[in-house]
Amino acid sequence: MIRASRSAPCRRSPSRRRLILRSAAVRLLPLLVLAVALLQRPWPCRASAPEHAAAGYTEPAIEASLDRSPAAFGTRITLTLHYRLPAGASLPTPLRISGLEGLSECSRRVEADRITLIFLVDHLDTWQTGPLRLEYEDADGTVQTLSAPPVSAEVLSVLGDKPEEAQPRPIADIIPGRAAWVKALPWAAGALALTALVAGLVWWLGKRRYRDIAADVLPPPHIRALTDLQALDASGLYESGAVKAFYFRFSEVVRRYMEDIRGFPAAEMTTEEIARQPLSTLDRDLLPLLRQADLAKFAGHRPTPAAKEAALESVRGYIHQTSPAPEAAP
């Protein structure tokens, strides 16, 4: 009996454990269902990030910063605009940035994620931009705007930390400068004058030497003129009808002889220019012959054979009268 009473509780203990487990399972079942439901639910924060990354989406933004503050007056300051554009967006050309009105821009450089602008600090007290706006075009071609607040920098005075104690000097007049070529102008003028003097001397010596050689080699002017007249008379130009050619050569012989003995360029002058020269009476007697030759050369006038012979004889007489006297035999 005693054994029977002890063994009965032992047989009931498994059932009691089952009841306890079953009760615990019933209590935990709602929690398990809730946990499974929460695990199967998509979380927006964790799921949207991969989707945005897969779609290449970037939230547009812009941030402005200066390289230093304060900045000294008259120096340069750098403004950097860091920007982010959505996928497919681009900056227009030319770049459109507002808020920089009234500032002295020196240069700008556009990169993939930033725009670097360099300005001259020419404002007193404070150098400051306006509200910054950067325009861009999205993937659809629509113009959008990125905005950033103004940036500023304190401007240091050129008078130092205590401008009230500074004693600036008055502005002096601008000293006029002289160009380098102005300084060299007197030397250039002197060199040019020296060159002209040397050239003139060489020309004069050459001309004098030519005259000396010509006097030694060439026959005297009167001999050459008489020889040319004889050759012209024997050429038969007048008799063959070439009256104009005859009088061209006749006028040339007379003018060249007059140039040789009188010293003025008669061969290059017109008859009227020769008439205005200081001529002797013998020289002026030749002017009617030269005018007659001009009529034959340019007006088609045909002098008679007698007039032609008279002109030849008059020139021969003029040459004999103006030629130097023959030297007396020793």
C-alpha cells in the first residue's frame, strides 16, 4: 500500500508537464504569429534605399563655401559651390548662377561636382553674395533651381588693425613714363643721319669717279654729238617715211649734248622746262628746233626736207660754237 501511494504521483507528472507546455505554447502563439507577420512585412526605409540606388536617384542639393574669412582688401577670394544633380540632369551652357551681381569675378572652373569661382575683394567692411541659385536641366529638359543661402567674408582694411591711428600719405601725381623706343629715338636718328651721310659720300665719289672715267674713255660731248648727227643723217629714216623716229633721235642728240655742257638734266625735261633754265643766247636759238621736233613727234607734223637739213646744220653750228677750242700744237 505504501508503494502504491508513492508510485501514483510519478505516473501523473508527465501529464502535468504537458499541460504546462501546452499552456505556455498557447500564450506564446500570438507572439510567434506577430513576429512572423513583422518579419514578412517590407520595411520602407530598408527597401527604398536599394530601389533608389538601382534607379540612380540622387537628391539634388547645393552648398556654398569660401576659402577664407576674413580677406584683405584687394586680394582674391574663392567661392566653391558643391552641387549634386539627379540622374540624367546637366548644367546648361552658359552657366546660370544668380546672387553674384555686383561682385568682380576673375575666373571660374566647372567640374563634375563643384564650381569654383574666384573674385576680387573690392568691397569695404564685408564681402557678401546674394542668395545663390544655380539652374540645371533635369532628364526631361525642364529647368530646375538649386538654392543656397548667401555667404560672406569680413574685409580687412589696408590701414591695419587700427585704421583710426593710420596716417595715410596724400596721393602723388602719376609720374609720366617714357616708352623704350622714345629713349632710343635720338640714337636711331643719329644712326640714320650717319647712314645718309655715308651713302651721299659714296654716291658723290662714285659719280665723280664715273665722270673721270668717262672723260678718259668716252669721246668729248661735241665729238659724240657730231658723230650721232652724222649717223642720223645717213640712216635714211626721214627719206623712208619714219619722220617721227627721225625727230625722236634728233631731239635726243640735242638734249643730251645740252645736258653734257650745261649741267642740268635736259634729256629728262620737256622743251618748256628747258626754256625756264638760265640759258645763253646760243642755247635759246635751239628752242625753235626742239619745238619743231615736238610737233613731229607728238602732233604728226612733217617738216619739209629743206627744214630738216636746216635743223641739222643749225645744230652742227651750235656744237661748233660751244665746243672747246682745240689746243695749240707745241
